[in-house]
Amino acid sequence: MTGRSVLITGGAGYLGAVLSEHLLAAGNRVTVIDNLMYRQHSLFHLCALPAFEFVYGDVRDEGLMRRLIAAADVLVPLAAIVGAPACDRDPWLAEAVNLEAVRLLNRLRSPNQLVVFPTTNSGYGTKSGDVSCTEDTPLAPVSLYGQTKMQAETDLLGSANTISLRLATVFGMSPRMRLDLLVNHFVYAAVKHRYIVIFEKDFRRNYVHIRDVADCFVHCIEHPGHMAGRCYNLGLDAANLTKEQLALKVKEHVPDFCIEFAAFGRDPDRRDYIVSNQRLREAGFEAQRSLGEGIAELLKGYRMLAWGPFENV
């Protein structure tokens, strides 16, 4: 069934700009609230669509959020200070947006309103890369970002009618581009600098294409009955890779990419794990877009990118 009214907080960001397209294409009405803190223009292409609406505002504004939530069938809280470095720069803001604003949304909504919440599988922390993490694996986030997202997930799953998606490291092009994500960063380094130095090359991550993430949100909204009340790992099973394996995948597309592995030093992001996506597959959804397809897409997109504006954001 389509035709729901979906409210996306932080919907002008990397994921929201793509998710809004997919939700509209599925026949939903979409309202985005965003404070445009990065001065992005990622939703201009949707403004001609009658089913799309944009509200400039702050997700911590209780009066505004009360009005917007009352008009929605589905709530998608994307607004967040994303990534460990950004959270460490302003811990108060990270706590306020990543956790307290989600608690506000949860308090203002009706139990009949579905919440589909994106969190991160970085909550698995520094688990061994030898055993697959499932949704029942104890959480051990290594950053303030991971801690705030895991706490928000815990609070939401303690309430009715919620679904949490634990996202793998996302890759792919978006109207609001991010270059700090590992696949996006490695490909950017390959085409701009032609070399990269990698610490702790054997640390593993799981990866997923941004449009598979958007498709999964649509799937959750269309099948809440048997999915609500649980969390789901969302990643590509074929992309549980070490950083070395990822770099070599990129080199297949950029043969003159010079890769150096540092014998000394530490990566500030200490995550090391492989992830099982079995629960989500049993719920009827599986990521389809391959890492190779994503790398080819990024190479095409980076030809249009004026160097600099999206770097390290």
C-alpha cells in the first residue's frame, strides 16, 4: 500500500536526498525538515513535485515538531551529527541532536505512527573479524557517535511500532555527497591523489549501497506488520571486507592507484567486525547493488565533482 505521509528529519543530507526520491517514486507524500547546516541544495530537483514539501527548521523545536509529527503516518529520524570526528568536536550538540531530538520525536508521536530509524553497525565496536555479528551480539560502541545512536535505538525499540536499521558503511553518489565514508573516500583518493596510506589493513567492515538503503526503508514502510519491534543489520553480504581488500577492489578500476600499508600507527576508527544480514533477508529484503557497481558509479560522479567542496565533511 502506498500513499502514506512520511516525515524525514535531516532529509537534505547524504541519505535523505536519495531516500526522498525513492519514497516519492513509491507513491508516498514526503515532508523534509532540515536546518541546512551545510548550506546544501540537495533537494532542488524535488521541488516541482506536489507530493514533496520542505520545512526549514530545527528538530529540537518542540512546537514545530509537534505540528509536523501530527500530520505524518511514518517518521524517519535521519537528523544527526554524523561520524566520530564531528561528534567529538561538539559533544553537546551530538547528544542533543542524535539522542534528545529522537526522544522528543518519540514522546510527541502516537503509537500508531511507524518510526523507521537508521543507526549504525559501528555499535559492534572492536569485535573480532572472525565471527559474524548478529543483532543479538552485545554492543560495544567505540565513539560518542555510536553511543548516542545505540541509546536512541534502545529507547525507540522500547516503544511501540518501531523498526531500527543498523546500517553498514554506506557508499554511492548522492546530491549531498560525503567523502568521509570509506568506499567513497578510497575511490576519491584513487582518482584525485592516485595513492593512499592505510593503517590496520586487516580491519574488516561491511558495506552497503545508498540506494539499497533507500529501498530498504521503503520495504520497511510497506511491511511494518512483521518487522516492527526489532532491529536489522543492513549490509551487503558479499562486502564483508578488510580495508586492504577494499583498496584492491578500487585498484581493479583505477590500475595506477598506489596503495601503501603502514606498519606503524593506528586508525582512529578502531572498528573491526563482519556482519550477518540474515535477519533482514528473512524479513524479505536483501541488498543487491555490488561494490563494483558502486565504484564505477563513484568514478563517473567524481568526473563532475569540482575538487574540494565535499572533502572531509
